[in-house]
Amino acid sequence: MKSNKTLNDIQAEIDEWANQFTKPYFEPLSRMAAITEEVGELARVINTMYGDKKSKDGEIIKDLEEEIGDLLFTLVCMANAEKIDLMVAYERKMAKVLKRDNNRFERKL
């Protein structure tokens, strides 16, 4: 499914959903724990797919796309709760990467 949503659209959509609740976002430490949980679940899928850890008999392993989506949602919740514009954060990061890492990696010929 292809979408033309921007990061700002995604942030607004999640914020609208979250604000229907009396407490739209968890406290900072709970949000960090949720991010850590999601990274762990993503690591489990990657390790099962590519690493030495194989799933147990009868164990249901979620798919990579689902876990990345879960992590993205949780990160957007963190950004929203902290009033961080993800496009601004992205642009600052890319400017840093393009300057700092411009000659860091071998390029294709």
C-alpha cells in the first residue's frame, strides 16, 4: 500500500488519535521503555531471519514490516509528546550526515 503522507501528516494523524484519550501519551520513562520493547521485538525478528537464533516449535514470529511499523508509531508518539517536528529533526540529521559523512564510505563507480 503506497501513501503520499508526509512525516507531518503521520504526526498529525497519530496525535489526533492519541488526543481522544484523557492521557494521550505515556510519561517519558514509559515511552522510552515502549521504544526499548519495540526495538527488542525488531531485533528478535532480525535475529530469527538472519541470525543464529531460530524460532521455537510453535512460536509465532511477527514480520519485519510489522515490527518496523510498531517502532515508527512509538517513535512518533515520543516526538509528539515532546513537541518535536520530525521533519525538522530529519532535516537536521541529514544536513549533519551529508557534511560529516560525505567522504566516509566507498561510493559506487
